[in-house]
Amino acid sequence: MASVDTPPRPRGHDDQTRSSSPPRGRSPARRAERPRRDAGGGGDRYRPKPEPKRREEPPQPTEEEKQAAAKREYEKLLTMRSGGTYIPPARLRALQAQITDKTSKEYQRMAWEALKKSINGLINKVNVSNIKFIVPELFNENLMRGRGLFCRSIMKAQAASLPFTSIYAAMTAIVNSKLPKVGELLIKRLVMQFRKAFKRNDKTVCRSAVTFIAHLVNQFVVNEMLAAQILLLLLHKPTDDSVELAVSLTREVGAHIAEANPTIATAVFDRFRNILYEADIDKRVQYMIEVLFQVRKDNFKDNPSIKEELDLVPDEDQITHQLDLDGEIDVQDGLNIFKFDPNWEETEASWRKIKAQILGEDSDEDEDDEDDEDESSEEGEADEQEKAQEIKDQSNTDLVNLRRTIYLTIMSSMDPEECVHKLMKINLPQGQEPELPSMIVECCSQEKTYSKFFGLIGERFAKINRLWTDLFEESFQKYYDTIHRYETNRLRNIARFFGHMFGSDAFGWHALSCIHLNEEETTSSSRIFIKILFQDIAEEVGMPKLQERMKDQDLRPILSGLFPKDNPKNIRFSINYFTSIGMGALTEEMREFLANMPKTAPPTAPADNADSDSDSDSSYSSYTGSSYSRTPSRSPRRITNKRARSDSSSRKQKGGQLEIASTSLEDQDAIAVPPAAEEEGDVIQFGLQQPFQV
């Protein structure tokens, strides 16, 4: 196609046009056009530049979507790690920080892993010097949820380091005193481990199991009968390995068994002696048995049951479990693995309460950021709590419930050991400790006949702690002062209870200082009480030993009320009293003292204007409350039933004498105490003349 040439324009026309147009910078159209160009980003007047396309941002995920993604990633990483793939710890921690839903399975799994790691770390670093600091940290972890982890970790650590077994046992004893389920589970697993290893002839596992059990027996976590059953099993069919294990176990637990149950200790060592002389065992094992007998001869001085620095649990807090070697045992293996808990928050809240009770913390300390509370409001709440506590204490409801608990515990026990163990677990409020001895005595008094069951309970309590000894001594004085309020059967049971306590040396004989044996300070009830008390003591320890005890120089000032030497009247009263109850041997020194006392002039008797009937009776007895008869007599006078049934004029004695009882000593509990003794030369004869009435 041919191009068309345009003719050039005349130059003058262009110049004219150019010159006639206004200046470029001053044109209004150009000034109006410039902003449009700038706004259009480079367009012209006919086609403005289109607006640039903006990139749309992706939608932000919600919190639920973030949690779900983090959970999926966490599960993926756990699966990879279980397959052997290395996962950087920083990546795991970052994912764990994103998972905050406590009701999710992933969060609970993370908490389970953290619990397992924490328990294992605390157990691995415990030793004698830091055990007191490690145990509180251990209680900060949820041991109720992780008790399976605790048992598995401590058994693994103990098997790897047998010399540290005593430390692990001490830690277990502390945990068991607060959480008995944990201690019981550990014992069950140890017994099951021993049974399996014994059947497989695995000597190493058997040794670790019996060593741990021995130290738990020493720490009173389990009864010594379990160790005795293991010993008898090992020695039933003796082999070199079984006898070696038995010797090792006996060296660890022998001191405890010899103290707690000497009968079992004797049977075990008799079995060792028979094996030494009769069984076909290696020379090395024979030497081990001989060394064991030498250790026993030295009273296990190099193998104490509990080292002083590991004796950390008070006697009243110890909880001892009963377990048979051949019984059915549930080791609860399911506690070793993670399980989803739909009630996670409720379980954690209940553990926080338990932890606060164990560590003595306030439950509010577990809440987050409550430090900005007003001090005045705290003081007001404290005052309200104190007032509420005062009202609660004054209602006596807690005291009634405490007594009911003690009574039901005593009555539901089969033997004294079980009863003492259960009573020690009762949480007595501060200041209510005297209620326990009081309830034991009250339960004893309400029985139809005396049962030694209660005496053994009181004896064990008095020998456990000095606190209970002092409380039983105070209760003896209280019951003696109020013995007149009890009927004869209850009085008899109370007297026999305290007779057992004195006879077994459960508390000191200085408690008898509250008894003043004289006519003014005793009643018929108190004389019956003293009679039964001393008869039971004599039956418990024997008359020679009782007589020796009464002659103890240290006890003489304390027993001055029972064996007075202040005036002849009280001396005769005491002599005649003990003679009448068949314990005249206790009064030999008083008889000698009375015989050597200087004679005092008898008071002047008033003129006697009585009738002849009274004069005839004066030869029989002229004792009054302030004098005694000095009429010569060679034999004690006796009162017969015939005389007791005579008329009123012959039944009454001069000077306000007591009425003569018509029954004999064998028919009543009232103690017939003659008020006077007759003297002839240096011979003093004591007769039963005027028995007291009940």
C-alpha cells in the first residue's frame, strides 16, 4: 500500500499558532490536567491508568483451628519420634505451648510426660542430705495420678543401686504416711516381682526385691510377717542361693524382727542352725550362716533397723500395711500408661486440696495472680473465720463425733495391735488428746467382765510416746478422785485396767501418790478400788516383786500416802487394811515402825454413867475415833453373825463406833478395816473388829 505524503505546513503558520497560544506553564487546561495524570499514575487525558490490583490477604485461622493444627502436628511428631526419628526439643516445646485445651487428649498426654519426667528426676537425685528437700518437691507432683510412675521409677532406681535402698525406703515411708495407697501399691509390686523372680530362679531380681522389702519393714511400711514368710520360703528347701538370700535378708531385717516379734526371730535362727548342721550346702554359705549368728550375738550393731538420719516419720504418723506372700495381688499395671481423663480439672482440683493438707499450704495459693487483694478484706475474712470456729467449738458436735469414732474403732478391732494402729490414724484436734485415754477406760468399764484387750491397748499407747504416758497417769488420778460415781462392776473393770498398766510398767508408780489411805480421805468405793488394784498388780508381777517394789527407796516418798508413818491411827488403818486384803507382807516395815514408836499417854476418859449393859460391852471394844483399846488380849476378837443380829443396844458401840456388818469379807467388796490394834508387851495383834460398810 502506497504511503500518502502530506504536504508540509508553512512555517509561518506554526509560528503564528505557537506564538498565539499562551505559555505552557500558565495554561489552565494543563494545570487542571496535571493532577489527573498524577492521580492516574501515568495515564493521559483520554485513557487514565487503571487502579492497581490489591492482593487479598488469606483468612486468619480461629483459635480452634490453631489448636487442631497444633494437635495434629504434635501427634505427628510423637509418631515420628516413636519410630526413631529425632525431633528437636525446641520444636516440641513450641507445639506444646500452643496446646492449651486441658480437656484435650494431647494436653493430658503432655502433662503425663512432664509428670513422668519430674518424678523420675526427683527420685534419681535423692540422697541422705537432700531427702528433706526432695520430698516436698515430690508432693508438688500429682502422686495420686502418677503413683504407678512413682513405683516403677523407684523400683528401677533401687534395683540399679542397692546401697541406696535405705534412702528409697525412707522416701517411701514419708510418702506412705501421707498417701497410703502409694505405699501399698509399691509393696504389692515388690511382692509380685519377688514371686516371679523366685519362679524363674532370677537371683539378681530376688535380691533387689527382698532388700527393698526388708528396708520397708524396718520403716514400718509393711508388717514384719511378710519378711518372715519370705525367710521361711527361702529356707524351706535350702539351696546355696536361697540360703544366701535368706542370710542377706536376715542381716537387714533381723534387728527389727528380734524387737517386734522375738518368736519369729527364734524360729528363723533355729532353722538356720538346722541347715548349718544337717543340710548339704557349700562351705561359703556355711561361713555366711556362722557370721550371721555372730551378728546376732552382737545385737546387729552394724546393721541397725533404721539409721538415725533416715528416721524421718514420727511414730504416730506411721501406717503399716498387712500383706501375705501367697495372697491375691493386683499390681494395677494400667497405672503405668497414659489414659485420657474426662474429669481432668476435677481430679486436679481434688489433688490441690490434698497437697495443701500435706504441705500445710493454703488452697488459695494455687490460684493465679490473687496478690492484689485488699489487706482489710483479708483481716475481715480471718475474723469471720475465727468467730465461726468459736461457734463450732462451743457446739460440742466435733467432740461427740470424735468420741463416736474412737468407740467404733475400738469395738470393731479384732486384736490390740489392729486397734492401736487404727486409733493412731485418727486425727485428734489439738487439745483433745486426753479424750483417747478417757474413751479407752470408758469402753473397758462398760464391759460385763474385765477384758485384757483394753489393758493391752493402754499398755501399747503408753509405751509408744511419752505424751500418752502422761495422759494415762492424769486419767488415773481423775478416775480415782471420781471413783465413787461408778457402780461396782464398772469400778472393778477400771481398777483392773489400771492394775494391768502398773503391772506392765506402762507408766510410773509415782501415779500412786494421789492415794491417801486413811479413814478420813477414803470412801467405801475408793477402798474397793485400791483392793482390786493391788490384787491385780500382785497377780501381774507376783507378790515378791511387788513387795520389793514397795521397798524401793526412790518410791518411799511417793508411797507415803499408802504406807503412812505420821501418826499411829493412820499406821494402824493402813496395816489392818492390807492385812485384811491378804497383803500383810507389804506392811512389815510399818509394823516394826509402830512397835518402836514412843508410847503416848491415853486421853482421860469421861465419867462413865452408862448402864450395866454398856459396861459389859466395854471389855469387848472401847475404841473411838481418837483413841484405841489397851485392854490386854492374846487373840483378835471376832464378830459372829449371832452377835450381829442382837438387839440395837448391843449392836452399837460407845463413842460413835461404826455399825458391825453381818456379812463376811468373802461376800462383799467392802474392805473390813479394823480401827484398832491390841497390844500386849511388844506383841501387836491385829484383828478384824469393825468392817466398813459399802
